[in-house]
Amino acid sequence: MKLISVIPARSGSKGLKNKNIYPINNKSLISYTFKQIKESKLKNSYVLTNSKLLKKIASKYKINNQYV
């Protein structure tokens, strides 16, 4: 059986704008998610985003991305 992960990561938020790229310990919040995915046994991972910056971060972690 093949498993994939899909990460929805939009940039707009009512409470904290761009919270996915908010730095925690000098790393963006979404970077922690991407790191855990790369350490898992999942072969295919995708991030769906409306942010060019999130797309760039996903590329850094070699996560397939789709700018919507």
C-alpha cells in the first residue's frame, strides 16, 4: 500500500497573518512539519498553498508543491 500526505498551507489567517512562516527558534512553523514528513516513511508528500514563500520553503525540503 502506498501512502501520501497532503498539507494544506494557506497564507491568510484571521488570527495571525502568515502564521505558517512565523519563526519559532529561527525556523518557520511549517518547516517543523516538513522535517517530520521527510523523516517519516511516506514516499509522496504534497503541499497546497497560495503563498510563493511557502512554495519556496517546500522546495527546500523537497516536498512536491502546488501553488493554487
